[in-house]
Amino acid sequence: MPSINNGGARPAALFVMDPVHLDRLFPPAVRKRLSEVLRLPESAAPHPAAAPDIDPAEVEVLITGWGCTPLTEPVLAGLPRLRAVLHAAGSVKHHITPACWERDLVVSSAAAANALPVAEFTLGAILLSGKNALGTAARYAAGGRPPTVAQTSAFGNYRRRIGIVGASRIGRRVIELLRPFDFEVAVHDPYLPKEQARELGVRPLPLDELCAVSDVLSLHAPAVPATRGLLDARRLALLPDGATVINTARGSLVDHAALEAELVSGRITAVLDVTEPEPLPAGSPLFGLDGVLVTPHIAGALGNELERLGDLVADEAAALCAGRPLGHRVHRSDLDTIA
């Protein structure tokens, strides 16, 4: 890849995102790393035309994040020298448009860094579900007594059967995190070759069979038309009694009405970091169920985890300016298989 560092001069860059995220993504140490290879503005704006201290016509690199305006052809027309977009978040689907690919822009994403806390959240949810922590805590608070031996007969994480739907970046990281534990892990992903499943140390299964044998079913598939309603009423009914559904991917993967019916019945439990609709209406019955945890899309990078995304962008910027291959480049063909 040709270097964009022409004659040793630092290329001009803009932060294009909601300004509220800037200092968390790029604290002083990370900002210093970026400033060694790029000429940076002092602040961020959601639109390149709102840049306060660098002329967009000079900009060669956009550092984007949550809140970035879609980079349509009219927006790109104001960035005649733009050559690269480094995204300090996960999916690029919300702001990278066909016009970006037509301009042959280099596009990079920090999705790999954002995947790590999602996988860690999932691991915690799996381990707690094995102890039926949510339902037990609710009953303990209501009655003030610990569960009886009979009530704990279905508890435990020894040889618990975990089903992973989607060997995505996050799905693979979850599989890796599960290795130290005594779980039986299987996966469904129509794009995963059997030899790769063997390398991951998991058993590939058709989705119906995976549902039927999983004590925990964790969703990590992309939100594309083919996966909408992937977990429908029929497949939810295949889950064993007492199974747990974990969704940290997208709410559209699950038929919400069917899932709500199963959860209200108490037959299965769930940890839902994403829903459809999102957010749920205030009167949703899911908020009052003992065996259901609904969180407001917090599994991804938050707080000090955001610095990891900034570090990845700094690495990508250094590679870009040195003419080295980017480790996290996104291609147009990738968009059908990423969230």
C-alpha cells in the first residue's frame, strides 16, 4: 500500500463523530501517538464541513466514530483529497456508503477491539446463567432464603452445553474464552468450513439441532436480511426447558413476540443486551421477569474500554502513513458478513 505521508509531511485529519466520545477514545497518550503521524484538529464534529480548525479540502484521513454523518457523495465532494477512513468503533455500515467504495477509499474499523468486551460480557452471562443467578437472586430478595437442594438440582456449569450461533469475530472470541471451562461447545455458521470448526475445537451443527441440544444459546451472527428472525417460534420451541438465550448481536435475529411468549411462560430464560424494538417500551413484561436480564446495549466498549479502540486506530494510522498493510481494513465484500 503506498504511503500517504508525502514528503514527510503529516497528512491532515479530522475527527468526525459526536464530540462526547472524543476524549474517551483518544486520551492524551493515544492522541500523542496519532499526532506523530497525522495533523490533528483540537476537537470533533459529526460532519466534516463543521470542522473548526482544519480546512476539509486539505484532509486526507477521517477518523470517524459514533455519530458520524453518512459519507455520501455530496459530503465526499467537500473532501477532494480524502484517501482513508479509520473508524474508531465497530460496524461501518452506518456511515460508509457506495460513494466511498467508488472513490476507492481505504476503510478500517476498530470492530476487533470492540469485540473483546462483548465476548467478555457473554462469558459472564454464560457463567451466571449456569448458576441461575438472576432467578435465584430475585427469589432470594423476595423470600430472604437461599434455594433448597432440590431447587439447585439443575444448576452448574460442568459439561454444560453451549451453542454459538455465528463464528464471527465475537463468536470466535467467545469460543476462545470458553476453553478453560468444562463446557461442551457447538457452533452453527453456514460459512464456517468443517476444518475450521475442528481448529476452533467445536462441533458444527445445523441450527435446529444446535437449538435442541443447547443449555445456553448465544447469538453472534450479523444482522443481514438472511438472519432476520433467525430464532423464530419454531426454533425457540426446540430449546430445552430451562435453557438460556443470550443476545449481544442484534435484536432482529430473534422473533421478539415469540421470545417474549417463551420468557413470560418461564420455560426459558434470557440475557438480552439488544432487542427489537430498541429500546423496549417502558411497559414491556420482560423488565419484570425473574429469569430475564435486559441491558441497554452495554456489552460493547464503554468507559476505559474505549481507549482500546483509539489505540487500534493509532496503529492503523501509523501503518497507513508508512505504507504498510492495515491490520483491520474493511472491504466492500465484507459488509454482507459483518454486523
